[in-house]
Amino acid sequence: MKKNSKIFVTKEDAKRLETVVAVNGHVETAPWLESEISRAELVEPQKIPPSVITMNSRIKYKDQETGKTQEVILVYPQDADFASRKVSVLAPVGVALLGLSEGQSIECQIPGGKTKRLQVVKVTYQPEAAEKTDKKEKQTCTAKTQ
């Protein structure tokens, strides 16, 4: 669970995640998530770089031991669904990935006590970046129709 590099979390995600920790305090990873929130640099959603993993982001990451790449979506616990590749932020991999940027790596302990080293390959979708794009397109359309 080594994560010494700088991470970013939006202020909105931090508020919601604090509630997740409060409600799920009995879950083994809740203290780790709480610690990640407290050490993160909190930023306004519109200012977060598109290469940063936020809640509901789609991420490609690589297991550096096996070389296997996976694509998952980081979600709140109630939305987790293994079949749809939706990983809970309370899962060890979810806590590990939160706030990382493309190219960053982390070691995390998975069920069974094994340690994995994961590297973020690409943030293929980030809600905040998508919202910025939508706003730009609406502004362009509005400017063209005037």
C-alpha cells in the first residue's frame, strides 16, 4: 500500500468519499481510503487534469509483475459490479488507483496478502474532462447560431 507520490482528488469526490468512510468504517480498507483523502491535494473539479483518476473514471492499468493490462471503472461501493469491470473505491485496487495520474505506479496488497505493483497506463474517460468538453461544444454551438 505504498503511495508516496502526489495524488489529486476533487473537492466534491472528497466530500462523498468521507461519507463512504463514515458509513463503511467497518470495512478493512476504510482507514486506508481515509488516509488517502487526507493526504490528497484537493482541487475544484474544473481544475483537475484529465490524466488524473477521479471517481467514475475509466482506467487502463498494468500489473507490472504479469504484464497484464486491465480496464476498469472506479465507482462508489453501491455501484460496484465485477462483471461490468466496475471496481469499488473500497476495494484494495480502487483505493490504490484513486488520485493517481497516468504513468504513476503503486504497490497494493490484494486479498490473500499478495502485493501487486500497478501502473496507470491511461485514463480513458474522466467525468470532469468530459464535462469540460461538453461545455466547450455547447459554447461553440451557441456562438455559431448567433
